[in-house]
Amino acid sequence: MSLNRDEVVGLPTGASTVHVERGPVSKFARSVTDPNPVYHDLAAAREAGFDSIPAPPTFTFSAASHWGAFPEDQPEDPTGGAGNPMGRLMGDLRKEGGLILHGEQEFVYHKPMQVGETLRREGKIVDLYTKEAKGKTMTFLVTETVFKDDAGDPVVTERFNLIHRR
């Protein structure tokens, strides 16, 4: 099955409102074995120039979409109830056999994410393309998720791609 770029690029992958909380930030820092006191101690964070405890790098990808996302604060689902299309799209490709691989992942930090902030997360599919390698077709699905603060300014932008290799 071949995916149609015109039908896929621009599809929303979801949206949420996330409250950045101290407990999850500290727990995440411990889970990635980062002993830096700025992730646990407000005085150390302020001494380092932060207004509050900052979230460690990659926090948004694994934690911020789950911790601090309270049901009553969530925006309308931009997928219209269809859910994130990535599972369906990769499932369609997977029916042809082959492998699903984690490709590139990139984080652009516009400013520090800090405890006490409320962020709006919006994601979408931004690219779909294929490449041939060693006689195999690889299909790349690229998503982008932007976390914005109350003023609408970006805090973190994530780009992530999944690869289907036939």
C-alpha cells in the first residue's frame, strides 16, 4: 500500500494542555539518572538563573504529554475523535510486512520549560516521503509537536520520524 502525501501531510496528531509539575519533573530527572540539583531543588534552580525548576531535556517526548494533562483542561480534539493517525498509517504499511523503525528525533528548545507553566501541545504530520536503499523501499512519516506557553510563544518543538522498511 502506498500512502498519498497530499492526504497525510497536515493531519493533526493531537492536542493537549499540560501543567508542568515539580513531582513529574524531578521523577523524570531521576529516571534518566541526571543528578543535577536544578531539577529537584528550587534554590539550586534559581541560583542557576531559572525562575522555577526546569524540566530536563526530552521531558516533553516521554512525560509532558501524560503527566499534568488533566481531563477538564483539554482542548477540543483536532482529529475529530479519529485519534492520532500515526498508528493507522503505520498499521496500513505494516500489513505489507517489513519493519517499523524509530528514525531521527530532534528537539528545538526555544526557552526553558519550567515547573508552574501551563503549556499547549499541538502535533501534526509534516512530511511523508520514500527512499530506496539496498533494493528496499523505506517510507518516512515525520511528525512535529509544538509546546507553547500561555502567551502562545513556542517553548519546545519536537520532530520525530518513523520509518517503514519493506
